[in-house]
Amino acid sequence: MRVARTWLRALAVTVTIASNVLAQVISGVTGDYGPRPEGLGWAIVFIAVALVYVVCAVVAWRVVRSPVPGWLMVGAALFWSAGAWYPLARGIGWLWPPLAGVTDLWAIFVGAVVLCYPTGRFSRFDRVVLLAGSAAFLVRFIGTLLFTSPSPAECGCVQSAYAVLPSDDVDFWLGVAWRAAGLALMLTIAVRLAVRWFTSSLPARRVSFVMPLAIVLWCYGTVQDSLSFTLGWDGGWLQFIPPFAIALIPPAFIGGVFYARGLRSRVADLVIVARDKVDRALWESSLARTLHDSSVRVYWWDEQGGGFLTSDGERIDADGETERPGRSTLAIDSDQGPIALIEHDIALSQDDRLLDAVSSALLLSVDNDRLRDRLERTIQELRQSRLRIVEEGYLARRRLERDLHDGSQQQLVSLAISLRIATAKAEAAGAVEVAGDLERASTQLADALRELRELARGIHPTVLTDGDLTSALEELGQRSHLLVEVHVETTDRFANVIEETIYYSVSECLANAAKHAGARNCAVLVTRRDDTVSVVVKDDGKGGARFEPGGGLEGIRDRVEAVNGRAELRSVDGLGTILELTIPVPHADAAMAEEPAS
């Protein structure tokens, strides 16, 4: 179907161009122009007008949704050549009368092009004007066939094969009547466009910015042609104005269409404007600037109030209607209900693609905003969930450490005391062998007790509970195999989970520096900045450290991000490693969070 349509259009274009070019060439060769202007210049003008219509028709078929404007332009160009073929067929009695009758049919097609601008559709008024013009043309065509029979001396033609009541004067009066009717219809169209031009807003004027000029020039050309036909007036060089005006109409049509397409492309920028959030006032002002319509108003649906609000939050009528003249309303809805009403200049209603682009842009912006809010809520819920898991883990380790300290460790300490007493008694009784066994058992028990204390410290650092963050970090530095400098420039106490996160992060950094980096010196700096605490750990190792899945640094980052913090790593080969942790402090006060009862 598409291929057939393409071939049909190509055939129509080829026939139209060939008809115009061939007619002008034959006229130039034979010198037979009839009543038309003669000369090479006029031949070029007539061919140029036809080519303009054909080229614009091809463009219209590609850029206008309706194929009607393109076919109207091709029809106008095809019948434009009838005026050149008519003198050439004057010796054929059955051919020249139809050609003479359709000589001005191109005007009907051109008028239809003007009326369907820019959508390719006709309103009721347009159809009435077209019917009136078609009726006037039909009267002239039938009159030409049935009554026109000029003398051979006047037109150089043979007797008409269709003349029922031949008359020498009918052709003249039919020409006068046809021009009078055409001028009346053209003035009607011109007045209508002029009224729309002066009463419309800027968008309507921009959409039809060239067409009024072409209509005015065409009206002048019709008046000039009527005077020349009726009074025999020679307009001189002014005779070039009518073909120029006629040739200006299709480019005006295409120019307006491309202007509307440019508006549609700029509508896409509205999505960029609202990429972060649908700011209602910003969206309305951006839309007005894009459409060149400062009177644009956007009314937003209020789910709670069940009505529409202005961008300033003021409620409008329950039905969402405004009574400003010359306005039209575009309703934008989604699957979840109404979103907004856009009140715009009625001239923009002629471009449904433009309004579709506006609707799609707003829908996309609103959907993005909804998805963004949903994603932010989900991320916040995940953060809170992860923080709760971390806090629960902290409490579980704290309880386990307390159970080990108050239970197993106390029992082992009591057992160690009992073994020392038993060893002393064995030595007093002279049981040297038994005393030695008891001494070895005491040593093994001391090792087990030390390992249990290390295990308890790994589960939860007791020094954080008994002391503070400074003493806990200083103890880490003392236990490290490196020379560690610890500077804690704050005396504030933070939430237990935050202090534990700092403690274990520093512990892992010191272990990595000693085990993997080959460092000799390390520095730990803790500072408080407003609502965040910053921890910087530096070493003079070999550098080149990276966040790797399953690695110790990746574990530090996960631990810090679990409390909504972030970890930044700077490590260059041969220049050591710097790890900076930034953790938000939930409360501005320096008091340590109350520990829940176990």
C-alpha cells in the first residue's frame, strides 16, 4: 500500500512537471501564446510557479499528517498548465472548450490550500467557501461548453463541438462573473484571516505569519486581472505580482508547518527543565516561553481537595473551566487520574501534534517525579532498615560481650584462683608432680582466659563502654605493631553504633597498614564539623589500595554506609594511603545515646 502510494505521488509529480514544461516549450517554439503574456521571461515565471507548488507538495507529504495539502498543491500546479495548453488546442473543436473551461481551476485548488492551513483539515466555514467557489467554477465551465463560441477571427479557434446556443459575448460575461465571484470569495477569506490575525495572540500570528501577505497580494492580482480583462488595462511590470503572490502561498504553508514542528521540538526541553522536580510555577513559565503564549495557564489537580489549583495554589471553579475568550483547554490525564489542565490560545489547537507533545512532556515529567519520590522513599526505607540491622547487631554483640564478661570470664577467673590455691596446697604437701600438673593447667587456663578476653573485645570493645572514643582509639594504637599517632579533637560522645563503627574502621585500617601496606607510621585524626564527624587514617605504606569486593576496605565502606556515612580513599603507589570517613551525627548534643535495657 505504501509503495503504491509512493508510485502514485511520483507519477502525479512527473505528469505535472512535464505538462507545465512541455506546454511552455511548445508555446515558445510555435509562438502561439493566445491571450497569455509572451516571452522567455514569462515562460520561466510560469514554470517556476509550478515547480514551487510541486516541491512544496512533496515536502507537505512528508511533514503534514494529512495528505490533502500535498494533493491540492499538485492539482493547482497541474491545472496551472491548462492556460498554456488551451491556445495550442484551438484547432481541435472537442478539446479546446474543456481546456478553456479548466483554465482557472487552479484557483480553486490554491484557495483550498489556504483554507486548510496549517492542519490539512477544513472547518465548516472552509467547506462553505469551497462549495461556493466550486459552484462558481462549475457554472463557468458548463457555460463555456454550452454557450461559448467566439468567432475564429477573435480567438483563432474552430467551432466548439459542445456549443448548444453559441454566443460571441457569453465568454466575456462568464469571465467577468467568474472574476467577480472569485474576488468576493477571496475577500471573504482575506477578511477572515485579517480578523483572526488582529484579534489573536502571538501564537496565532506566528503560526500564520506569511499567509496573510500572500492573500493580500493575490487579492491585488485578482483585481488587476479583472481590470485587465474588463477594461483592457495593461499593468506593465505589475503583472508579475499575481504569479509571485500565487507562488508565495505553498512556501507560507510549509513555513508555518515547520514553525509548528519547531515548537514541538522545543517542548522536549520542558522535560529537562523539570528533570529534578515538577516545579509548577517554573513549568508554567517555561511552557509559556516555549509556546510564545504568555497567557498560558496550568491548573494542577489536587487529590486531597478534589479540584484544580493554579500554580500559586489558588482553587478555581469546580469544573476546571475558565471563561476567557479565545482560549482552549487541554486536559492531561494518566492511568491514576487527572493531572492538569492547560489553558492556551485557541490558535494552538490547530496543531494537535504540538498539544500531544506538550501532554507527553508533562506526563513524562510527572511520572519521573512520582518515580523519583518512590525511589527516594524506598532508599530511605532501605537506609533505615540497614541502620536498624546495624543497631540490632550492636546490641546483640553487646549482650554477648556482657554475657561472656559476667558469665564465662568470671567462672574462668574463679577457676584460676582455685587452681592457684590447689597448687599452693600441693607444694605444701610435697606433691611436686601434682603441683607441676596444676601449674601447667593454670597456664593453659590463663591462655584460654586471654583468648576469651580478645574474643570478647572483638565482639564489642569494652573500652568504649568503660571509657570513651579517645581512650579506645589510643588503646588500638598501643596494641598496633606500628607507631600510631592518635588525635581526637572533640570530647563529644556519639551514638554507640557510630563510635563502634569508628572503632572497628580504625582497627581494620591499622591492621591493613601493618599487614598489607608495609607501613611504619600511621596517624588517626578525628574531628567534629557541625552535624558530622570526620575520621582520617593515614599511613606511609606502599599505597595502591583499592575498594575490592570481599576486602577489608570494602567492609569498612559497607560499615560506614550502614550509618549513612561515606568513605573516600586516596592511595597512590609509593605514597601511602589516606582513608577519610564522614559520618552524620544524628543529634547535635554531645550526650551519648541512652543504652537500651538488656
